[in-house]
Amino acid sequence: VQLVESGGGLVQPGGSLKLSCGASGSIFTIKIMGWYRQAPGKQRELVASITRGSSTNYADSVKGRFTISRDVAKNTLYLQMNSLKPEDTAVYYCNHAKELLSGRYDYWGQGTLVTVSS
């Protein structure tokens, strides 16, 4: 599974960005997709996730501001980020995971930097 993110950049506080993650390869057994982020000096954390059945989950810090979605036909995952805050500054990573009998297998994109600053 190969993942390629795009859409990061510099945005002012209160602004919006939309991240995209295109997937290719052996994706038919992917069970859950998500966005993680890692700020400088901090651990990587889950931002939002969505299952094949379209159930979503959000970190408390982004609820009501971020929306995760996917376009099945385009094999693309999105993260719409509104009302951005300086504390949202981080490298954002796309994740796809398979949950097989042998265990969970995670696939990661290269990351895209989001900087929220005036």
C-alpha cells in the first residue's frame, strides 16, 4: 500500500486547509484509515479515523473543527480542517491499516507539514 499526502502549508489562525491522501496498491483489505499528527517534541497522535463502514472518530482537540471523509472511487482520504489554531501546527500523516488474523499492519504516508501562524 502506497500513500501520498498533499495539501499542507502555512495558514493563519482561524483559517482552513484540506489535506488529501491518495492510496494505491493492495488496499482491498484496508479496514481503517486515519490522520495522525506529530508536533515538534511530541509523540504522534491520532487526529481522526474512519472505518470502511464510514464510522468516524475524532480527537477531542479537533471535534467540531475537523472532518474526515473519503472518496471510495478515487481511493482518496481527506481531512478538512477549519478554525485552525497555532497548536494544530504539526506534520500530518495519513495512515491505512489492515487488521488480519495475523495482526494489524499499518501503512504511512510521508507526511505533510501544516503550520498555523500569523
